[in-house]
Amino acid sequence: MTFLNFLISGISLGSIYAIIALGYTMVYGIAKMLNFAHGDVIMVGAYICFYAVSRFSLPPLAGVVLAMLVCTVLGMLVERLAYKPLRAAPSLAVLITAIGVSYFLQNTALLLWSSNPKVFPSVVGNGKIEMFGGQLTISHVTIVTIAACVIIMLALTWFTGNTRMGKAMRACSEDKGAAQLMGINVNATISMTFAIGSGLAAIAGVLLCSAYPTLVPTTGSMPGIKAFTAAVFGGIGSIPGALLGGLLLGVIEIFAKAYISTQLSDAVVFAVLIVVLLVKPAGLLGKQIHEKV
Amino acid sequence: MAPILKVEDINVYYGSIHAVKGVSFEVNEGEIVTLIGANGAGKSTTLNTISGLLHSKTGSITFMDEHLSRFPCHKIVSKGLAMVPEGRRIFLQMTVQENLEMGAFTQGKAGIDADLDHVFSLFPRLEERRRQVAGTLSGGEQQMLAMGRALMSHPKLLMLDEPSMGLAPILVEQIFEIIQELHKAGTTILLVEQNAQAALSVADRGYVLETGRIVTSGTGHELLESPAIKKAYLGG
Ligand SMILES: Nc1ncnc2c1ncn2[C@@H]1O[C@H](COP(=O)(O)OP(=O)(O)O)[C@@H](O)[C@H]1O
Ligand SMILES: [Mg+2]
């Protein structure tokens, strides 16, 4: 029964990683860049929700929506101001800029909200369900997290497969030049991708802090790196890959903490990543495409 | 016959490489015009500049009395100018049908079914493979898909960049038949080819590019008969 408890916490943590990993993977797929500031957008989302709910007494759902709006705008702004001018620049320059944006967001948060940890109120309360005479407990946060992840995945899959904007995104991720020849506005598509990824980051931030309630300006960076790892693990650029990578990473991390060692859990996670990449360099679901003549 | 496309004195650079040097030419409505030249002569650069993927430092490109340089690349296709790029560049992870739908991105949803039927009547092979992922098609089928995709936007001028590249002779013949069919149906065509023989035999007029400059022009027939052209491009 403890095994089942661990599995469920692993899936729950993994769901959060998966939602964050989606932002990395979509942006990578379309803009071909690693947006290392993505983790910090999570933190901004969590702070916005925190202030909306604890200081301005908004209902939790309104807090989440507000956080999503702010993060969506923030993501588009970061893209417009920091990344768009570098569209033709070498990828190393873009990477360094992304790291710069990450520090900028963290330090702005430090200035605005100080380094004092905030105790994040869970947006779904602290209730839990007990089963098998209390041997198996599932908190409401866990249920909402897993449900959110499933809904987001289904919605995104439908979006990329069936809508005009979604198809434009897929076209841009394959070949921007050819996409422009079709009449697709590549800049608008990239901006939209940042908007979606950042809106999802806000949701991830709220869920993360509902499960682990200490909120500081660096809250986003470790989950950000883990989720980036999850995206690579599953195959960067692939939406189902982000889900699979996120879930596996979450489960491996919780099991490593439970059965091996709390201190070594991250080392185990990254060791598994290295092994997977040695066997499948494009990640679990990453595609390697060969051109035909 | 008014010029539908007029290219005047374009100069295109890749960094410090001067790839197209003062090129001017025109395409009249209803013609097949070909640009021929050796590998690296600047043919693709010229087409990519017309379609807005690259930009000229000088001169102008006028298409149906509009200056194209005023518009970003993604606005060009809705003006009636479509390009089948070199190397096809179809969307390999999308299905055949999705690729064709991407070609109609700027068109309303209404006419799509009729347009698909039209493309499938030109390329029956594509209809059989309509749900297949484009990356699994053979080279010839991919070329057909690239042409079909461009046709979905109802181009007045269709630009083709080396449609015969890497194809077996029988397929090359088939592609040239389709080009002539499209021409008969009223599409103006600008054809870039290394296969000068085939291109000149279907073209009304041709221009010869050498290291970024137009060195000769004439009717398809004149160029085919010209001793200099024969020697340089037609294998004696
Ligand atoms: N992306 C590029 N970067 C730098 N140089 C290029 C690039 N593409 C083409 N060139 C150069 O520009 C010239 C013209 O190339 P291109 O237009 O592709 O010729 P063609 O299509 O006639 O074979 C060549 O010298 C080629 O090396
Ligand atoms: Mg070429």
C-alpha cells in the first residue's frame, strides 16, 4: 500500500513536470530555442495567484485565471523584447539571453516580493480521500493536478490537430520557410506558442505551490530544470513526449526518494536520463527524420 | 501580353557573398519562362527573393502591378504567387491531405474539397495516399505533393525550383507533362531547372544565369539551337 501511495505522489509530481515540460517542448519545437526563463514564469504565476487570493481575497479560481493572464502577457512580452530581435542570431546567443531573462525575472521578484518565503494557500483546500482504512490517502490537490494534466494534454492534442493555429504551429515546427510560403505568419505563431506555454506555466505554478507550499523567488528554477529534463527525456518537440517524460521523471524521483535516498534522488533521475539518451538520443518519443530522394 | 512579373535590377547577398548581381527579367501572362544555369548560378536565390524569403538590396519586383517588397513573405501567396521550393520542403510529419490543406491556408474553407479533387485528378497517386504521412512517400510522390500543395492556393504564377531533381527519367517526363497541362489551363509558370534540355523544350522563353548574372536570353527554341548553350548546358 505504501508503494501505491508513492506511485500516486509520483504521478502527481510528474503531472506538474509534464505541464511545465509542455512549455519547453512547444517553444523548442517551434522557435528551436531553449527558453530557460520558462521555470521563472511558473514562479511569477504562483506569486500572482498568492497575492490575488491571500491579499485581495479573490476566489481561488479567479486567482488562477489572473495568474494565467499575467503569465501569458509576460511570455509574449519576453519573446517580443528578448528573443525576437535574436531570430537570426546564433543559438548560443539566444541561450545566454534566456539565462539572462531567467535571472532578470528572479531578481525582479526578489525586489517586488522579497526573499521571505510565502506560505501558499492550496487553491483546492487541504482535503483528502482515505481508502482501505486510511492506508491509502489521496489529497484533493493530487486529484486536481492529475486531472488538470490530462485535460491540458487532451486539449492541446486536439488544438494542434484540428485548429488553424494549431496546424500553423506544426508547419512552423517543421519548416518555417515553407510555412511562410503557405501564407503562415511565423512571428505571430511563435508569439502564440509563448502565450500558450506561459499560460500553462501559471497553472503549473499554482499546482506546484498547492502541493509544496513554500513560495520564494527561486521556486521555479529547480522544477524548471527537472521539466526541461523531462522534455528531453520524452523527446523534445513532442507533446506526448512531454507527458511521458514528465510522468516518468516524477515517478522515478519519488521512488528514488522513498527507496534509495532523499539526497541522491536527483542524481538517480539524471542518471536515468543519461542512460535513456545513450540508447535513444532523440528521447523516448523523439523522431529522427531522414530525407528522401 | 502584359508582364505579370517584372524583376528589375535585384542584388541579393548572403552576408558578404554576392549571389545575384543586377538580375532583371520579366514573365508575361500565360507564358512558361525558364531560368537555367549551372549549380550555384543563383537560380534558387532569385526565386526565393521573388517569394519574399530573401530580400534584394536594390531594384524592385512587381507582380500584377504591385511592389512585392512592401509585403512580408507570408502575404505573398495570397497575391496569387506560389512557389514549389527546391528540395520540395513538404511537411514530412503531416499527412498528404494535411499538406494540401496547408497549401490552402490563405483560402476560405468553402472551396477546399473542390480544390483537393482538382489536385487528385492531376495526381491520382496522391489520392490513394491521402491519409499517409508525407515522410513515407517516395521522392516522386513528394514532388507531386509539393506541386499539389502550391496549386491549392490558386496561383496565377507558379514558380517551380528544380522539380525534376533526383527523379527517374519516367517521373521527370510525367512532371513536365503536368507542367504543360497546368500551362494549358491558364497558369503562368516560372521554371528553374538544371535539366536545360527538358526546360527549354517546354518554355516560351528562357534566361541563362551564370554566377549571378543573366548572360543570354531568348525563346526556348532559340536557346535550344544556340551553339554556346548547346556546348555549356546540353552536353554538346
Ligand atoms: N544559405 C546560403 N548561405 C551562403 N551562401 C549561399 C546560401 N545559399 C546559396 N548560397 C550561394 O549563393 C550562390 C547561388 O546559390 P543558389 O541560388 O542556390 O544557386 P542555384 O539555385 O542556381 O544552384 C552560390 O554561390 C551558393 O553557394
Ligand atoms: Mg538551386
